[in-house]
Amino acid sequence: MANETNNDFAGSINGLLETVGKLGQQQVDMLNSGIKTASEMAAPLGKTMTDLAGNALNAVNQVLQSVSSAISGKK
């Protein structure tokens, strides 16, 4: 009987440690997935921000050219 109790206890401990290990592995997998997703989002977001800044500068340049043309045309 004592041997069966020890086996049950050892089996319970092994099951508990296996579950804790699986939970830890799942957390690591989720963290890796989050990092991968964030890095995949960063490249298109960076390109969009660069394009937006370029378009804004082009718009400002066109406005300045129009103002300059209007001023020089009045002379």
C-alpha cells in the first residue's frame, strides 16, 4: 500500500511539473509570436510614415512655388 501511495504522489508531482512546463512553453511561444507580429508591422508602418512625410513636404513645396509665382507675376 505504501508503495502505491508513493507512486500516486510521484505521478501527481510529475503531472504537475509537466503542466507547469507546458504553461511556461506556451508563454514563451506567445511572447515570440507577439515580437514577430510587432516586427512584421513595423516595416509597412515605417514606409507609410516616410511616404506621408514626403507627400507633406511635396505639398508644402507646391504651395511655396504657387505663392512665389503669384508674387513674381505681379511685378
